[in-house]
Amino acid sequence: MPYRTGQRLPLDGLPLRLSINPRARRISIRIDGRAGEAVLVVPSERRVDQGLAFARSRRAWIGERLRARPDGLRLEPGATVPVLGRPVRLVATGGASAARFAEADGEPAILSGGEDEAFGRRVVNLLKREAKARLVDRTEVHRLALGQAPVTVSIGDPKSRWGSCSPHNRSIRYSWRIVMAPAEVLDYLAAHEVAHLVRPDHSPAFWQVVERLIGDPRHHRAWLRAHGAELHGVQS
């Protein structure tokens, strides 16, 4: 039968979604923290059956990762959200005011109006603005270090990727959720995407460019692997 991206595949009761990506160099499996399911990535439709066999061989690992997935943090009054890796308390102010950074009882806080989902949307809008300001700044620093021409920076909310670079149209797109990671991890992401302006792959030469910009990136990559699902699980 024909296969299509987004299709759910049988895996002994575990949730598995198919992604056919011609840019993928190999069959792989990742965990979508927000959707609570595994994603099987294959380079072409003709390799789906091979991918399913691989997924079955990794069933125990998939089940373990899904069970370990943290419950999604809700952006609601009283919750604590990380901003640049530091805990910030969410405080309702009543009314319809926009969210803003402040202090409450001597601690970092985000004060916001709005009720229920409107409160969460205001907090997300503030985090998106903060993410874009930080990422524009760090992108510019690394762009200039490599002698690259200007680029357009935008913010989105992809389900699993942290960033993407399109060298042909000089644009870089980031996930706003990276603003919840430590500042040095955000800086690594900016360096990573800017390095793609020089090397549009993940070859050893690409990683040499990243290392020129920020030093050894392995610690930051490990942080994202360990904590990325938590950030993708944050719900407004």
C-alpha cells in the first residue's frame, strides 16, 4: 500500500508516526515530546518497510523514551518556567495587560493579564519576543565573525527542530522554545545555524566552523538531547 508522511504505523501498541524526508541520509527514530509519539524518518517511500523493521528492533528503547517523557508544563499562574535556564514564576495581574518581565516577592517573574488560555498566549508572546531579540543578536555576532552577508531571522514553533537555515535565500528560522534553555545553549544554536551559511551539511568541516565560533559544542548538544523534550512539552 502507498505510504505518506504523517501516517500512523503499527508498532505493537506504541504510537509511531511516519516522516518521509528525501533529505534524510539514513533511517532514524526520534521522540516528539509534544505529541507523545515516536517518529520514524525514512529517506523514501520504498524504505518504509525497512524502517518498520528497524523500529521493531528498537521497540524497547522507544517504549522507555515515551514512558520517560515528562508531563507538559502549562503556562498558567503559579507555574515556574525556565527563561535562559533560570526559573521564572508566572503571576496573574488581572485585566488584559500584556505579559512583562518583573520581580514578585524579590524573585524573577512574568506578570501578565488574561485568563485561562489568554494568559498562556500572552506569556508565549513575551517569550517569542525575548527569543527573537536574543537570537537576532547572537546570529549577528556569529555572522560577522564568519564574514557572512546579512540574513533574515524569524521565529516559529516546529514540533522537533530547533532551527533551520536556508543559505540560498539568506534566512534562518528558530524555535522560540530555545529561549527556555541556558544562554550558552541558545548561543550554540545560533552558531550552528550560522555555520550552515558556510557548510549546508553536518560534515566534519561544518563542525569545525561551529567550533571556531563557540568552542566544543558537545556539551550543548548533550543538553538539548537530555532536556529538549521538556521544552517541547511546555503548553500554553
